[in-house]
Amino acid sequence: IAQYPDKYLSFITIMIWSTTALLALLATQVDGKKAKDDFKYPKGMPPPPELWIEGVASRLHAQEIYVTETPVAVWQTHRIDQAMWNCIARYHGGLNDALTKSAPSVRADAMYHTSEARAMCSVFALNKLMPELVPASAMKFSMWLDEMDMDSSIMSNEEARSMASDGNQSPKVLGSVVAADILDSLKMDGYNHDGAKNNNGECSFNCQRFSDTTGYKPKNSPWEVTDNKAWQPLTEHDSTGFFYVQEHVTPHIGFTGKPYVLTREEIDARTLSDPAYDYEAETQTVIDTVGSLTDTQKATIEFMDNKINLAGGMIMRLREKYKLSFEAQVFYHYGYTSAEMDTVILAWKEKINHDLIRTTTTVQAKGTEQITAFDGSTINAYDWTPYMRVMPHSEYPSGSGCICTGVHQYVDAFTMGAFGDSSIATEWTIDAMSSNVQAGVPANDVTLSFANMGELRDTCGTSRLWGGMHFGASVPDSYELCDGVGTKAYTDLMVPLLGSAQFDEFMDGDLVDLFGVPSKPTGKGKGKKNKKGLRN
């Protein structure tokens, strides 16, 4: 070494360089394997085209969301759709973020732009969101990830954003970023989902989700009517001896809720005049209608009352007819629930502005007068109820009429814009003796056929009158109030969210292995492409 120092130093240098290079190579291989593992699609997870219905809705909507009051169920579903859309946008080169309506702050590299990555991102995002969106489902949803060998741990907002900024593009990291953005936006959407505020100001303890923040108080008590036109909270029970009185659900959202299709100025500008009901005549019409219901009408009332089933049934029929990819389904359904959000906000604003009495109160006020109940029996008027439960909110206008108007016009705009079809015909079968209201109804299977979405909307609205939940003007006036919202949800919200993408190429779900080997299409909606660029 003393004789040839330069040679030995060169040798040592070479050894150091070689060792460093070898370690770097090994690290690259380890990182590459980890990256591949991060994107490995779980065997137990439904294929992307089936994720929305068979994966998500079956675990959330069919379990907890369907029993939630309408404004909250719509809010929950809309945020779920929003998370899935934003995951798709992060694994696509041209789509816009649903929150900012501009390019996402972080996009994955093109090699990761696959349906599998988008689907996995969606599941991770929803897992992080569940404790805030649907707390009752949080544990079950997390257990589902465990069953699929997906990491169900929840990253903090700071950790997720830091890892994304450092270049981590895995579905768990980007899904967590998507959820973090939505969690931030929940604080400003006016729904008071966490009960951080109440009518006294900031909540300090025992905070209740979706509490009123506007100081609404009903003019009538549950036990006495002092204003014969104003809403009276009804008394309900659980059939086990527990009785409770209604509080008007989310009375604040019509004034504080964030719209997604219209502007707040447009929401506020839409108003309805007093319907000027002749309550004596209207009440008699309600009694006569409910007392002469047919099995078909009863089945239709129950079917149309369940907006969760209606929404799920529509997306399944569209998926079957047009072979919609996962991306197409999320595109469609985010617009659908955005239309619902704005129609609910509009309806709730006018419900509070008019604050009108329900049919239950006016019929029961007839006391011992003998009338016919929905099952055909003769009863005292004070025992009367409509065919369906009366929800805890005032009568005018019909929330269902508003929602179904938005749905009608949105679906028509979607089928026309995406496929050139002016509407879609649907058929629905209601099983014999499936009623949850009256045993043995309907006596036989009932088939409802609608040539287009306009017919479905009209039946949806009319069913509220058949069931005795509303007086006459409530339904047609709701059509007027919410007219055009569904169309704008497609033209003004969803089309711009495509950004630089085209519907046909974007809607073709891409199932490929991330490292170059095509994967086998699985599940419904996968196969050869048709002329629309969708898989048959």
C-alpha cells in the first residue's frame, strides 16, 4: 500500500462505487416491486365496472344510507360520487377536479392511468371518508378492505399530502389526498354535518350532526295547532312503546347549503307563491284518494318513495343498455346526485319559507268523523295516516317532485349528450306481497313501464298525491321550481369536468396491467368496443 498508494486508492474507490451502484440497483428493484404491489388489484374486489353497485352501494346504500332522511342521504351519496370522480381525475391526463373544477393539484403518470388504479383509489378514499360521511358504516367498510388484503389504516391529511408531493402515486396515497380535500370542503358546505354549530353558536359538547344553524322554530307544537296553516311536528313511534316528536330535518340547508349546479344567487331567485289552499276541499280529496287506492297504486307509491332504489335501478339499467365502464358510471352518477343536491336545496328553502301544514294534521282534525283508511276499513278521522310515513318536514312543495324533475331532465340530457338518445325507456317489476306497509299487497306482481323519463317523473310526483302525503299544488309547483336543474347538471357541470378529454375515449374503461401485460376483462360491461368507444 505504501509502495503503490494510488493503485490501492483507485481499487478502493472502484469498490465503493460498485457497492453503491449495487445497493442502488437493489433499492430500485425493491421500490419497483413495492410500486407493483401498491397497484395490484385485489382478487376479492369487484372488477371496476361492478364497483359502484356491487362493491360500494351494496355496502353503504343497502345497509345504512337507505334509512337516512332524504337530504342527508343525497348529501352522503353526492360526496361518495365526488370522491370516486376525483380519483378518476387523478389517474387521467385531462379531467378536472370536482371541487375546484380545474386540473387536479396532483396527477399520476400516464402509465398508471387504468380503471384498476382509479377503482382502488376510490376504495381508499371512501375508507378515509366513512367516519365523517357514514359513521355507522365506517367499521364495516374498513373490514371489507381487510378481507381484500388492502391496507385499511387511515393516513392523516398531512401525511398523504406530503407523500404525494414527494412523488408517491399509489392509489392509497392519492385516494387519501382526494379524501383530505373533501374533508376540508365539508367544513364549508353549509350542511353542518359534524354539528360544530347550533342555534346558540359554536357547539362545545354533545354536538349533533346536521343541527339547524338558522334558529327555525315550528309555529305549532306537536300537541296543539294554533296556526291552522302552519306545519305541525308529528308524533312517531318505534312500535315498541317509544314515542317521539319530529324536528324539521335540516331546515337550514335551503339557505346555507352549497349548490353545485346553480349559483346561490340563482337558488335564492327561484321562489314559489303561496298555493292558497282551500284546506277543506283539499283534505277531502286526500281522504277520498287514499281510501280508494288499488294494489297497483300502493305498489307504485312504495316504489317511488325509495329514491335510493330508484337511483340504483337507473344506473343498473343504463349500465346494461350502454355497457358503461366504471368511469362512465361515476361520470353519470356524479351529475345525477349533483342535480339531486340542488333540487333538495331549492325544495327545502321553499319548505321553510312557506312552512305549511301536513295532510295528517288536517285529516286528523276531523276527529270522530268516519272515513275510509288505505286498507278499506272504516275508521275515526283522528286515527288516519297517509299510505307512507310522513317525513319530518313541511308539506309545500314536494321534495320528491323536485328530485324526480331533476332526475328526469338529467338522465335525458345524459343519454342525449353521450349517446344521441332523447331518453330511456325502463321497466320495473314489483314482487307480489312485497309491501312493507300493508300485508299481502300487491296480490300479484306489478310491472311498471315508462316509455321515457318524463313518464317516470310524472308517476313519481303523482304517487305522492295518491299516497296522501301532499295537497294538490305541491307536486306541479315543485316541477316549476326545479325545472332545468337536471339539464344544467349535465351541460354546465359534467361536460366541463371532462376538461380536455372526450366522452367516448374517456368512457372506455382501461383494464391493463401496469407493467405492460394486458389483463383479462372481467365482469359485466367488458369486451370488444362498440362504435361509441364503449365495451360491449
